[in-house]
Amino acid sequence: MLAIVCPGQGSQTPGFLAPWLELPSAAEHLGELGEVVGLDLVAHGTTSDEETIKDTAVAQPLIVAAGLVAARSLFDVELSTLPVVLAGHSVGEITASALAGVLSESDAMTFVGLRAREMAKAAAATPTGMSAVVGGDPDEVLAAIKASGATPANVNGGGQIVAAGTLEQLAVLAENPPAKARVIPLKVAGAFHTQHMAPAVSALEELRPKLTVADPEVPLLSNYDGQRVTQGPAAVESLVAQVSRPVRWDLCMETMQSLGVTGLIELAPAGALTGLAKRGLTGVKTVAVKTPADLTAALELFAADAEQNPSTEEEPV
């Protein structure tokens, strides 16, 4: 079995979509997705500068759209026919939900557009941010985050926990780092996955009844507890609640390991989750699909998995 994973905010870099637009229909696809959210995603993915795409209202739709474009380029069959499990980190869970068939691409973009705008508003109300704490003893890291007044917003596994809070709280954490750990500020503009984002949750609750929701056609893991979500309404409920509660990517990786995942493919803008997998998923091969040049390696991973596991029957989760 392979894991297809979709990254979260902070994974974007200036011009990262330029190579993708050389593929037939990719520019048209990206343009269509941009129309749903009222953004020129083609420009933001190719020519916009770092400060522009750091804006939450731009970054989140751009990342989800990038994953959908990359997925269409990679898969020429229905994902439901393949032995895969899907998961996304933070906003990437929206991408994964669309690929699983829970939401249409249009509804996924509508959802992420509202999520991004409302989270940007919530972030503007109080100066907040996030910092990755890399290394150190996990218990000591959590204690240091608590002592600073911040929240462990992402427990990522692989030796990384992300703290979120006010800029003052993050400064206290940086000045008093846990032993053998580094505190690294992230390129995000708010304390995501904390109670600072509660207003955004309310806005998404109002949107939820307007969405067309289906049960996942592909095994889909939740950021809440790492377990499989089997019903569409529950998957969307999780997406809404996720905005103000911690992301447990460590538990998603634990489930992948227990399922016997042998390979992991990260869709664009790739790199962060394959990095965590190399540290947290022992023996699992990884491919970061950053550009179309990486598609061959991803397909080879599928071929190797098919050869190793000839049965295509879905394993129970």
C-alpha cells in the first residue's frame, strides 16, 4: 500500500508552479480553480513574490490547487482502484478530501477560499504566529511550549512539534528553548489550530450545509486522531474543527505504519512531509513530487508496490 499525502501552509515557494504549467491543460485547470476563489492562481504560482504568497488568503487556495493539479497529472485512473491511503497536513487535508471524493474540486476550493479569508481575518485581530521546535525530548518540548503560554498546534512526529501563539509567547519560547532543540519561526501569519482561529470555525460551520458531501471512495485519515474517516459528513466536520484544534500528523504516520505502507508520495508543493516520513516512517520509500520531472519516480514507486503486493484488494483500516 502507498500513502498519498498533501502538504500544508508554509510549503509554498515563489514560482513553484511554473514547471507544472508546461504540461497540457495544467494552466487551464489552475485557472478554473482560481476562478472559484477569485484569485489569479497562475500568477501566484509563477510570478508572485514570497511576501504575496505568504498571505494566508493566497497561500491556502494556492496549496490546495497545486495538489489537485499535480494529482491530475499523476493519476490517469480513479484513485479508488488503487491500493492507497490519503492524508493531508492541515490545509492539505482539504486536498486529500477532494481526492478521496468527499468534496468536488469546486466545493474544496470554495471551502479553502472561505477558510483562508476567515483565518487571515482572525490572524489580523491579534499578532500571532507559529514556530517549529525541532529535536529535544518530546515531553520537555511540550513542557516548554506550555510554560511559554503557547499551544502545541502541530504534533508532527519525526522530532518536530509546532508551537502557536502570540508573538510574545513565541519570543519567550525562543529565549528559553528546550534542551537539544531548535526553535524555528515559520512562514505563516497566525496561530493556526488554536482558539485564536475560533471565528473562522463559525464561518465554516455556516458554509457546511451548502456543500455537496459524499463518503470517501479512498481510505482517508483524519488530522484529529490519525484514524480513517469513513463517512463524508464526519470528514467535513473534522475539516471544520481542525481549524482551531491541533494537527496530529504523528498519529497519521502511526496509522500508515500499522497499515503496512511501503511508500509515500507527497504532492506539490512537496518536501515537508517526505522529510517527516524519512524520520518517522522507518523503511518507507518516499517521493516528493515537486515538479513534473518527479512524476516518473512516483510512478515507479507504484510499479514497485504493485509488484511487491499483487493483490489490489483494499486492506481494512
